Amino acid sequence: MSKSNLEDTIVAVSTPIGEGGISIVRLSGHKALKIIDAIFVSKEKVRPSKFKTYTVHYGHIADKKSKVTDERSQGKFIDEVILTAMKAPKSYTKEDVVEINCHGGLQATKKVLELVMKHGARIAEPGEFTKRAFLNGRLDLSQAEAVLDIIRAKTETSLKVAMSQLEGELSKKIDGLREDIIDVASQVEASIDFPEEESGVIDKKEIVKKVEDILDELRGLIDTYSEGMIFREGVFAIICGKPNVGKSSLMNLLLKRDRVIVSPIPGTTRDVVEELINLKGIPIRLMDTAGIAEAKDILGREGVNRSKKYLALADIVLLMLDGSTEIDREDMDIMKLVGDKKKLVIINKIDLAKKINAKNIKDLFKDYEVIEISVEKRNNIELLEEAIKNAVWKGDFTQGEGAIVNNVRHRQLLDRSLESMLSVKKSLEEEASPELVAIDLKEAIYELGLIIGRSVSDDILDRIFEQFCIGK
């Protein structure tokens, strides 16, 4: 974003387009109040620029330049609205911000938007309101990215993780690590600049100990990534098994609605069906697949091929067996396809006469949990849900408890910072030149700084904020 663009006043519709109760048109920039003065007719007969900040006012949006003489009957008034004025610097963007709550119809929203643009605003770029909040110092970069995570949160726990980041838990951790590394760097730099003076003599053991502490902190932060990504992106879980073992019935039961057609006829499911479920706070991308068996027609073969494709991509496999029949060649073939992937073994139809020896199955899958259920009778479903949750993640997350990494960009930068600090430790142990140590320390400081937006390039900012919707 160029400096000239930052001087623009921007506008966007911040609510989903379509019919609804209200539609919010948001402005930000130094001309926001001037524009609103020109188009808002207040019941108090006061111009919006004179309103107290964070106050709400009733009135009308009007095209005051219109030649219409009868305001109400001939259309000079565009819409009846509620207007909120938030004056700089105490606003989301630290600029003057105005929000117009108009009626949520397409025409009313369009007319208000067009009138605002007619008076000098331009349409905001994706994420530009949040981008300005970052550029104006309202948020650091990791906090700005958390705004998108809040919008996209799939479960209450996902929201807590995102809120923790927005409130600065990760930022404080990164800032603390940077300060620790800067402290080490200052001592190393002193040994370079003043080698003959007392200030230039470094305590090698002390420095190595500090570096080791920093490495432990970095590793601990990196270790939270897997859990963080679970809450941000969800877990890809696939239900697989031979035809007619109850896969679609289990899918419907976990979804708590009839999403998939269920039939006693083997091969009813021909395609992969995906749905998102909230399983005890964890977002699960659950997939029901066509039964993996030898298909006799083109559609059946395509369904089986897709099942095998998604099976290879799954994070966890829910391998279903029919408890009312003996294990056969089809079951064994599917077990080979699943291989060593993380899995739960589910023996269904325990309400029927058992022919599968559960103990033998448990011996066959001794490194994995085996759950016996009846989808038909809803037996042990709560036990299965708990087992899925534990297979995905056994921890708990409490908002404010600590920093958690849930962003690929952050993980990559932490990895690079860790590599630099490992190089620092190695150089110190090998008594390498202080200049080499200083280079690696500067690199680690730089990489951590990129997480929170220190010295970040325009290209990186553009890639981050282009993921946002236009009104945020």
C-alpha cells in the first residue's frame, strides 16, 4: 500500500451482501467526517463532525445535491439509518471511522455506498481496515492476523485461541524472546567494539546458558504449532471400510442430522461427502467415503478411487469393521491401505450376534484404540467421540494461559530463528569469531521481528491482508 493510498478515505460494506436486518457501511480516513457531514441529516440538526466520539445518532442519508424539492416523497432521502462516529485516534484504524447502519437490502446499501464514493471515498482493498490498524500502530502484525482467525473460527476453542493472540499473548512471548537475544547480541557486540576493555570481555558460560534458555523457549513455542493448527484449520478425518459396515450411518450420527443417504444396499455411497463438525471443541473435517471393494461399474470404481485418494491425505482414519460378520479379504485389503496412519478401529453392530473376536482385533491393532459401538442402538457413541478427541489432541487450552502458534508463517519464522540460535550456540562452543556469532544473532532477531511486523516488506503485507474480506 503506497503512502498516497494511506491518505485516501476508504469505504466498504462490512456485512454480508444480501437481504438482512441491517447492513453496515464503514468509512475510515481523514475525510470520513467531512463526507458524512455532506450526506447525513441528523434529527438533532447537528453535523456528525460535532458529535462526541463513540456516540450513536438517528437520522437519514440524503443526497443533498439532488434537485428534488420534496425530500421524502421524491427520494432525496436514501435511507433511514443509525450512525456511529469514532474519532481518531481512539478507533479501530486510529483514523476517523464512521459506521452507517442502514437497512439490509441490496438497493439501500448500494445507494448509500455510491453516495459515499461520490463524495470522495474509494472502495477499500481486502483487509485494508485491519491493515491500517497495523500500519498506524493499533495492532502488531500477529494481532492483525488473529483478526482473520477470529472471523474464521470454527469452534469456541478456536475462537479462544484466536482471541488469545489478538490480546497479545504471542506478541508478548515474541517480544520477550527478541529482548533476550538483543541482550546477548549487545554483549557480543561489546566484545567486538571494545576487545581490550573490561566491557569487551564476555563470560562464555553465561552467554551459552542464555542461548540454551532461548533455544528452550523457541522449541516450546514451536511445539504448540500442531495443536494451534488443529484449532485453526481443523483435522481431516475419514471414515473408511468395506460397503455396508455403517459408515454413512455413523457420519449422520456424528453430524446429528441426516446428511448422507443410508440404505441396506451395499454401495449406496458413491462419492466422498465432507462436513465440518465441532467435536468437543475441536473442528473435524469429517469425510464419509464409498465402501472400498471391487467395483463392477464405472461410477463404483471412481468412488473407490476417490476413497483411496482421500485416505492417503487423512490426518486420522476411522476404520470401521462389521461386528456381525467374520473379517474377510476386503477388510484385510483395507487394513493394508490404511497402513501406519493414525487411526481408531471401530467395530460396529455389536447389537447383533458377534462373529468378530474383539480380543483378536485388539491384538491385531495393539498400538491403536479399538472401540465397539452400535450406530443403530447408539451404544458407546459418547465413548467414540471422546476417543476421537483424545486421538487428535489430549491437551486443554485456557484463554490467557499462554502463547500458541497457529500460523504457517509464524512457524517458518520460528524455525529459522531456531536455526540461527543453534548456529550461535555452535559458534560459541567452537570459539568462532564474535563477528560470526553477531551475524546469526541479528538474523534471529530479524526473523522474530517479522512475526510481529518489524521491518516487514510490502509484499508480505499484501499476501497477508489479501486473505481478508473487503470490509474488515
